[in-house]
Amino acid sequence: MHREDLADIVATVRQDMEAHLGRGRVADYIPALARVDPRRFAISITTCDGRTAEAGDAHIPFSIQSISKVFTLTLALNKLGSDLWDRVGREPSGSRFNSIVQLEQERGIPRNPLINAGALVVTDALLAGGDVEAMIAEITDFMRARADDPAVHIDPEVAASEADTGFRNASLVNFLRAFDNIKSPVNDTLRVYFNQCALRMNCRQLARAGLYLAHGGVDPLNHAKVTTPFRTRRINALMMTCGHYDASGDFACRVGMPGKSGVGGGILAIAPRQASIAVWSPGLNASGNSLVGALALQRLASLTGWSVF
Amino acid sequence: MHREDLADIVATVRQDMEAHLGRGRVADYIPALARVDPRRFAISITTCDGRTAEAGDAHIPFSIQSISKVFTLTLALNKLGSDLWDRVGREPSGSRFNSIVQLEQERGIPRNPLINAGALVVTDALLAGGDVEAMIAEITDFMRARADDPAVHIDPEVAASEADTGFRNASLVNFLRAFDNIKSPVNDTLRVYFNQCALRMNCRQLARAGLYLAHGGVDPLNHAKVTTPFRTRRINALMMTCGHYDASGDFACRVGMPGKSGVGGGILAIAPRQASIAVWSPGLNASGNSLVGALALQRLASLTGWSVF
Amino acid sequence: MHREDLADIVATVRQDMEAHLGRGRVADYIPALARVDPRRFAISITTCDGRTAEAGDAHIPFSIQSISKVFTLTLALNKLGSDLWDRVGREPSGSRFNSIVQLEQERGIPRNPLINAGALVVTDALLAGGDVEAMIAEITDFMRARADDPAVHIDPEVAASEADTGFRNASLVNFLRAFDNIKSPVNDTLRVYFNQCALRMNCRQLARAGLYLAHGGVDPLNHAKVTTPFRTRRINALMMTCGHYDASGDFACRVGMPGKSGVGGGILAIAPRQASIAVWSPGLNASGNSLVGALALQRLASLTGWSVF
Amino acid sequence: MHREDLADIVATVRQDMEAHLGRGRVADYIPALARVDPRRFAISITTCDGRTAEAGDAHIPFSIQSISKVFTLTLALNKLGSDLWDRVGREPSGSRFNSIVQLEQERGIPRNPLINAGALVVTDALLAGGDVEAMIAEITDFMRARADDPAVHIDPEVAASEADTGFRNASLVNFLRAFDNIKSPVNDTLRVYFNQCALRMNCRQLARAGLYLAHGGVDPLNHAKVTTPFRTRRINALMMTCGHYDASGDFACRVGMPGKSGVGGGILAIAPRQASIAVWSPGLNASGNSLVGALALQRLASLTGWSVF
């Protein structure tokens, strides 16, 4: 695909989304998310051979929220290797409804690292009883390196709001601790987790940051060895089967690319061997994924043939 | 990949499986399955450009069981189009344990067409109150056409045994009927279902039969338009997210290809744009999928790079 | 309490119910239930010392439905003794929603004999592979003897309708059979079950029939030894903890007597050492118990002090 | 029953328990419970007409744990009246396994006040955002008044240990808070709860404390109006249907009296209109109730005829 084609494609996607802007429901459990303009839309693509294309508000940062789980998973796999799988599974979780009952049934082993319970265990595995601020700094540095942009940062207002309202996550982390699957003090693990969720990035940075996942774990532009090809395939497989809560199957059917959504309206999608794509639109569908973002990726997959299926 | 390379690869896979032969537990709920030699192993590949390679017992037929769900899904999508999705979902089901509770919660709409509840609905949608024997014949004819081999047939002993022992399926079909999601008489739907599960095929036939799924719905060898590219991507996506019961995520991580297993020890896997692969080894792992078959596909993916991730 | 007082009390109860008549929703899954006048109301009391009192439509027969479970439980305990508890538990089932998931979790052992799954096992234990018609006759004879009235009979229209619409019960019995906790052919067990549910009795007969449960298992009027004091206490305890589906706790709080409801609008309640009471009013509350019937028993308990608490 | 008979009966019960002493498994999640001698046994009875009888270690204090839930429920009903039922249900919870899934399903309304989730809500309702130490003092004073003994106190070691290990309760309280069914700061509610569980009493004190429940809410000895007859019946009904976790039905069948157990090995049982009984033996059965304690009450019920059924 030529650079011009790519530019045409993102322009087409953006145009086709025009009629949908403002659909869905903006997350309102914390003020910083609630006040985002629901008609925002951005798409940004970075290809393995270094081309880029973007449309819309690609330079406006948003809260990446659960998309951070993909990156902490990368860090944790690098640190613990396959021992991580003793503490978290690799299976889709079925309906949202089942998450806690499964946790009980399966003795505190979350189904996968991309649901909240699993991501808390991943963060705890990374933290390993260590210093909270140092870990937050390490995650921030990792994201800056991946995005190739030192401007990436954590929004302290969001992190504080998450902590004030995060009773479900506090419930989960205590539940996991009761099964001895949280090793650090529960409040330490929560603090790192709330901070990683509060990372602010724009689509340009996010697409750039995910590029190693399209290229076997190596950043194709600066040749950084971020992780192994083996782990990269696992992460992509998990994004495919578990990346969109209880709408992961639907996303796989409609888009056909590994992806991870966040409640801030962002989605990171990977076209293996081709490109990394970030979209953003704040309105969420009933499953908590960006409604227009998923439509945009569906349109993009159709125009590019990037579905892996 | 040259023909010679493909032959080398399947030979390597087979050799590497030697040490594992006999592992797992052969299904024993019906006599015809219980008496199969647990050390059987076969692999067969058919590529989109017509090359084939095989190793082991690729000519010995086995009971394809749940692999048939992929083919009846194809038929039902052709017949009903997207109306089918009013009656069955597209999401992974989570743990096996949850299947019935989800069915209750979700008012009789099975999570996906590749679990038993969903496949019963698919079969019922195909049957649509029509003649049972005609439907069984239609499915058989479809499989013969796909396999390009009139020798494909249903094993009447297996079909009868399934009916004699199929209390869980009888429970499911009545449960679905209580939610009005079975339209034919329950015993008619069950009879078609038990017969489709009793299809006997060998790996050569099965790999050949699945080839249209690697080629956008068109058989690349005889150019038959089996289904649309759109539906093909959906079927592959469903095989990726839901094809191996509660080990679908693990299969996606390890193999990285859409696949569907059967309790007879077979697995059909699709390498989109490349090939269709059938493996067979009767010993099952704890999740009910062929233990050695999954290992063989993992090895094959590693040697060929056919993982979509 | 004097006979005159008892007559006054039932008259008061009936009068106090006047304002509530017609409330609730009449069961409409079969025609014979759907066409019952929703404003019917009856109460009948028989005391251990032979006094009786009644008000309303105490002579009009209705379908006793699940109330029959108390009587088949008595028969099964007499036949199998405590071996019955190997096949069915004695615990409340929690919410309706959980019934099947618990059945799966607990390997086909229903939580108690008063939910449908448990009653199917009780009926199957009674039938024990024997003759269906003989068993139906035995149950009918038992009810006639208990009611001291040969007019008690099974309504063939109701039994046929139950069979035509009983997909959930067919689902349950097949599910139980899959765990080997149904021993007779599934259709035989279902047939007996649908017939026992179709028993027609009026309140007078029903109150008389339950009297042995208020008197340690011996009929105080004709001295028939129906069951042992030990079993009587167990049956009453089960009625208290499990007799009203997922509103059993509420009934215990409000009425304080062991009771069993049926979807036909009847409730049998036992005042140990005092009396047996039957009420009937067809409108059901959200939990499937007679709305006005439960109110009437609450009023009765308040007037008589018959709450065991 | 004469005083001499009562003394004979408790002596007989104690003797009959001799062969069972040491059975069951002592709770070991906190040191103070783990080091209790497993062969301890005590029984104490106080009747409505002021007789008492006891045997064994009736003067040795133990941790009453969940038995405290009966008393905080009394306080909360006195304070909130029936508004309490907007925040907690009155139904048995089914198996332990279901507790959290039900909580999710039922939007944060616990099934009943005698399971942990429900007791946390009751304690929170009592606390109502008020002062933690004042509330702990109020509960302690209430227990001293009920036991007619100022020696009743909270064991600070136990309270501290509960707080150190109470991750499941911390999980529950955060979960309930997420549904807005905890109004005080979560740590305040937890602190009161851990303290009430740490109350130390002996059987003599405990039997005396429960006497109002056998006498319509009025202490028959000092005529204190503790609560209303109406609330007393509700509390007894809840103890009958929900007092022994997922063995409540079994306890109702075997003992036939309202009761509440604690993980410290104590059980309080009520014989309405007759007596209040406390037993203690530290070894627990699989359901977490005192194994020998339940046997002793079963024997007692058999000797006295105090089963309500």
C-alpha cells in the first residue's frame, strides 16, 4: 500500500464516521472522563515500514485506561516469563457477569490479563512488593520510549479520581489477596494500577507505541527489542480473544484484528506484519468499548484487507 | 513454500509427535469412540494452490464430531444470513461450567455456534421444521462436495450411540425449546444433530473440505462458491475465539490459527490465504481437545509461520 | 381455641382478604390454569382434635401442582428411608436463577426435594423403574386416603398440557439422567411427575390430607400411621426452609409455619401440634406463590399465634 | 420440665458427646482461634421461667464471631425498622459459592443479614456514618445488658487479627460500596464489624443473652423490652432459614430450632416460648459450623421435644 493510499483510506474512514459522531455513552464515573466532548474522533496509523497517516483529533490526548494493560503485560512477561501464567489464565472470560464467580471457582486465578482482575495481578507481579513511585515511573518511561515521545504522562486528576471511586477494583484486589494472588500491600498494587490507567496519550503516540506488536516484538523503526516474537504472538492472541470484554468475539468477527479498548474511548489495534492503529471516540457501546472507534476499525479492515481471517 | 518443504514439515511434525503418542484420554462415552487405538496420529495439509502433504494415518476415517459444527454453520449462514445472529451469539462462553447458567441468563440465546447449545440452534435453523432424513442427506452431500469425495458417510452405530447417551444434549434442546429458540420438534433437531456428529472422515478429506475457509469462501481448486468472504471471516473468527471450548484462548496463544476440535480427536485448522490442515489423535486433554493434535498444530505453526499473529 | 373462635377467625381472614382479591397474576402456561377466575379465594382448617373451619370456595377443586411434592416425598421417605438423601439434598436453593448451575456444580444432586429437580428425583425414586400407571394409581390412592375422600382425582387435561409444555422439566430430567440420578426411562418419570402435579383437590380435602404432618406422622382422626415422627419433622423443616421457591425466607418471616405452594394458587401450611391449613387464590406473586394465599396465612398466624417462632 | 430434669438432660447430652470430642477442624485463620483446645465442650440453658442448667466448660469464654450478627440485627431493626429490608434480603443464600454472584445479580443487596455481606450492611446501617468507637461501645454495652454480666468484652487480639486477615470481608465491603449499599467509610464499617466478631463470651452469658428471642423480644427475667414480638419472630425465622450458612437446611432438619453458629465453635439456639441454649465446641464441620455443637443440639432437641416441627 502506498503512502497516498493510506492517507486516502484514513480520510475515507473519518468521513464515513461523520454520521456516527456523538453516538454511544461517554463514561461518566469520573469527572475527567465525563467532560470529554462526545463528538471527538481520531485515527492514526503507523506501518512497519515507517509510513504514517492520521485523521481527526490525532494530536489530542485522552485517557488510555485499559489499553495500558497490553503494555504492563509486555513488561510482566519480560520480567517473569511464563511463570506469569501460574497467576493468570489465557482464556476469554465469557460474560462480564461471570468474572467474580469464576475467580472464586478458579481459586483466585483471573481468566486472562486483559480483564481488571487479571491486570491487577499483572501489575502486582510487576511491582513485586517494590517501590510504588519507582514502578509508576518505570511504566511511564516505557510508554515514552514506545511512543518515542517524552510528552506522554499520567494525569494526576484521573489517577486520584480512579482511587476515589474504584471500589470494584478495591474489592477485586482484596479478593485476589484472600487467595494469595496479590503479593504487595493491596493499596500499593491499586495505586500503581490507578496510575497506569490514567496515562494520557494521543492517537499518534498510541499507534506508535503499539508498533512492536505488529513486528514480532521489535520496534521496526528504532530496532529496540521490546519483547520476543513468541510473547508478541501471545499478546496479540490475547487481544484477539479477550481485548474487548464481553464483546471480544464480536470485534473479532467484525474487525478481525487483535485489539484492546479503554473506557476513555480509545482502541489500539494491530495488523500483524503491517501496522499499528489507534482510534479514539469517547462514546461507548453497551459493552464499554468505543462505539465509533470499533466502527472505524471495521471500515479500515474492510478497506485495507488487514483482517487476519 | 515448495512442495518438498511441505512434505518435510509434515514429516518433522509427525516425528516430533512420536514421543507423545498415546497421551491423553480417549473419549469413552460411546463404544465406537472408546475402542479407537490411542496411538493413532495423522496430519494432512491442502494448500490454496493445490499442494498436499500428509503423514501418519491420514487415510483412516474417524468420527469428526464437533468439527461438523463449522460446516453446518456455513450452511446456516448461507440459508439465513445474518438473521442467524438473532438466535445465537458470537462470544466465547468462558468456562464450560457457565454454559447453562449463561443460557438461562441470556434467555436461551447460546453464546456462540460452536458450543453444543449453539450448534443445536444452528442445526434447528437449518432444519426449520423440515424433513429430518432430507436434512441429513443435505449435510452429507455438502461434506462430500467439500471433501471432493463421495466416500464420506455417517456412521450409523455412532449416531445411534449418541442418541442413546445424549442426555445432556437432550437437556439442552429442551431448555432451548422452553425459550422458544428451537422451532422443530426437539427429537427431530436432536436426530439431525446426532447424525452430523457421526460423520466419518479421514484427515485427507477433512483438510480438503475446509479449504474454502482459507480462501475467502471459494474452493480454490474447483472454484465452487461455498460462501461469501464476509461469512468466511466470521467463521474463522469464531473458530479462533470459540473453537476449543474453554481452551480456545490457549489454542490461540499456542497455535494462532482458527481451529475446531472434535471429541473424536480431530482438529481442523485454517491458515487464511495459505492452507487447510487436519490433524487427528484420539487422546484428549482435560478440556476435551486432542492433546497430540494441538501439539502437532503448535509445531506446524512454528515451522511454517502460519500463525496469524 | 374453641370451635366458635376458629370459625370467627377464618371469617375474619376471608373478610380481610376481600380488598386483595384478584391481585397477582394467574399462571397461564396451560389453558386449564389460565381460565381460573382470579378472584377465587378459599381457606380451610382441620385441627388435630378434629375441628374444622372454612370460608370461601373451600369446596371448589383446583390443581394442587407442586403441593404434591410434599406427599410424594412422604411416600419416598417411607420407601427408601434415609437413602433418599444420597440422591437429593436438604438445603434451600437460593435464587431460582441458580438451580441449574448448582445442579451442575453438585453433580446432579438437587438441593432439596421441593424444587422441581428434586421432586423429579423423588418421583423417580418412587417409580424405581416400575410401572407408570401403577405408580400414578398409588399416588392417587394415597391422596384419597389422606384426604379421606375418594373424589380426589387427576385432571387428564392438565396432565396432558403439562406434558405438552414441560420443556424445562424435560430439560431437567435429562440433565439429571446425564448424572445418573434418574434411573427410570426419562419419559416414565416425567409422566408420573406431570400426573402428580395434575391432582385436583379442594381446600377441604387438602387441609385434611396434610393433617398427619401436624401430628407426628399419625393421622389424629383415623389413627393411620402415615410416616414416623422423625420423618415428619424433616418434611416440616424442608417446607419451612424450601417450600416457597426463592421466597421461602420471606414466608418464614411473615407466616412462620412450614408451607408448600403450588402454581395453581394453593398453599398447604402446617401448625405443628395444632392444625393443617389449606388456602387457595389463583393470583401469583413474582416468586410464583399465591399472593392472597400468603397474605391470608400471615393474617391467620397473627390471629392464632400459630407461628412456630 | 422440672429443674432436675433439665440438669439430667444437659448431663446426658454432655456424656453422649464424650465420644465425639475433638472431631472437626478448629478454625486456624487467626492464631487466637487456632490455639483453642479442640476437646472443649460446653452447654448452657436458660429457660423463660428462670431455670438454668449447664455442663462442661460453660464458664470459659470463646470468640462468638458470627453469633454477634443476631444481636446487631436486633439493634438495627430497632433503629431502622423495616427500612432495613431495603438494604438486605431475607432469603437463604443457597451454596456459599453463590454469595458474590448473587450480590452482583441482585445489585448489591445481600440475601440475608446472617451471611457476611448482609451483616456488613447491618453494621453499616447501625453505624450510619457515626463514630466507630462509640458504636463499638454501644454494641458491647448491649451484649453486657443482654448477658446481665459486665464482664463481656471484646478481645483486642482477635479484632486485630481479623483486620489483618480479613481480605474477603474487605472485598465484600468494597463491592457493596460500589453498589452504594455501604454508607460509612469502608474502613469504619469494617472496624466495627471486626470488633463485634471479636466479642468473647461463655456459654452461660450467651444463653442468657439470647433469652429475649425465646420470649417475644422481652427479657422474661428482668422485663427489659429488647425488641418487638414481630421482630423477634423475624429474627428467629432468619436464624432457622439462614443461620448455618449452606447447612441451614440440614440444621433445621436435624435440630428444628432457630440457631446461629460462629466460626469460634459456638451456636446459639432458641426454643421459642421455652428457652435459650448456647453450646460450644471448637471443631468445625465442612460447612463451618461446630460439629459437636450441632450434634449436642440435635440430642437436646430429641430429649426435650423442643423442635418447633
